Amino acid sequence: MQIGQFFKSMLDGGRVDVVRRYEILREAISGTMSNFHMARDRQTDQVVGLKILNKQKTAAFEARFRGLKKPTEGEIATAITHPHVVKTHTHGLTTENEQFLVMEFLDGPGLNSLLIGRSDLLDGNRLILIRQAAEGLEAVHQAGFIHRDICPRNFVCRPDATSLTMIDFGLSVPAERQYLLPGNRTGTPNYMAPEVVRRRPTDQRLDIFAFGVSMYELFVFDLPWQRGTDGLAAMSHGMTSPPPIHHFYPKIDRTLEAAILKCIAANPEDRFSSMAVFLRAIRSVKHEDVEFESSL
């Protein structure tokens, strides 16, 4: 069989037989709504990340937006191009009618794993990771979307923790009025903004809140409030002021600390209006540690 005929046989009415097209190299990592594989594209010999969405769970999520013509995860992911956002090569439907995405394979630890392990690799790298995460999130917002699940789990680091990449647009929606109405209570509870928990209107500032919580955790190795696994724990978000970061990490640059805490303000009006404004606020910061700067 010629090569063209071979790959044509992998298609079924525009659907892709991913089992024949991709060789699975590593056992799947199961997520909330999908399975992620390290795979080899038999056509290009490229090692890629293959994400296959759970058909039932995806349908249940997208039913919330019936009649709105919400773009799929693949359509959203391919619309965003930035060095610190995972590159999605293609997307479509499998022969089993499942949505799938093919993306660059990122070989490194999740930021959440480094935090759980209190990794020494973070020392000296926190400021660059914060800037890169902010730049990636700004690109998402500039493309016209809300990520809705910003948390350490959704950043993959290089093995030496000198760089990171944002992933996972499974809960993302356009930043348009019809998607910002009360009721869409999706995300990771520990990082949810108060307006999400209390079912109030939202905008891109809910991502800024979750970003701030994640960066707080980057220094403290804990959340600004009691950790929980459901929306009940999240109800406390914004009820009291978070403990200052310098109580746990005394050498943090105070300008950087103030910027992170501003992101976590309970009232969206008190947060930064955009990630671009956040980046300008920390432009003068040269290192995350004041002690390091004073020794230069």
C-alpha cells in the first residue's frame, strides 16, 4: 500500500483513527475530562502529546453553553500562539467520535509537583517563572479567552525549572458577555475567585486571581487559606486578608509581594485590570530575593 493510501485509510469521514496514526509511547495520564499520552506520529516520526477527551464528560460540559456555538478546546488552543503556551499542532475527531488534540510534548515536571516536593530547583528561578506565566496568561487574554483553570498543575516546567509552559484549555471560554454570566462554576476549587464561588458575573480577572494564588503558593508552599477539595472550602476565599508572603518567605522583594497580593484581592475592581499591568508593576524587580539584590 502506498503511503498516501495508508494514511487515507486512517480517516473515516474526516475522523482520525488515532490508534493507527499514533504509536503510544507512555501509559496515559488520566485527567478530569481526558487522557493524555506521549505518542509518536507514524507519519512524521515526531514525538507529540496526544490528548483524547472523554466523550460523555465533554458533552456534559459543553451542554452548559448550548446555543452559543462555543469553540472546542482544540479551536481555542490553536488560536493561541506564545512561547509559554503549549503549541497545539492539530485537533479533530477520532473514529470513536471523541475530540482529540495533538500538541508539542513537554518533558518536565508540573509546577504542582515542584511545590509538593518543595523543590530546591525553584530557588533563583521564581521571578522568571512568574514573568513567563504572566506573559502566557496575557497571550490567552489577548486572544480573547478566559483560561478558567489557572493553577500550578497547568504549568509544565523544564527539568531544571528555568522555564515553564501553560497547558490545558479544557474549561476555557471566549471572554464574551454570554459566557460571563453567573452560574459557570468551573475550575479548581482551591484557586477559584470569590465571584466564581458565589456565582456572580465574571471576566478575565478571575484568571488573575487564580494566577495570584498560584504565585503565592510558589513562595509559601501553601495556599492563602485552608486547602479543600470542593466548593465549600472555596467559600472562604476573600473573607479575610491572606497572610503576607514575607511571614513565610522573609527575603521576598516587597514590590513583587505587593503585586501578587493585589492579584488575590477579593473584589475584582481591586485587582490588576490585566496581566500586562501586572507585568509593568514588577518591571523594576530584578530578583525575587531582596537579600540576593543587596549582595550584588
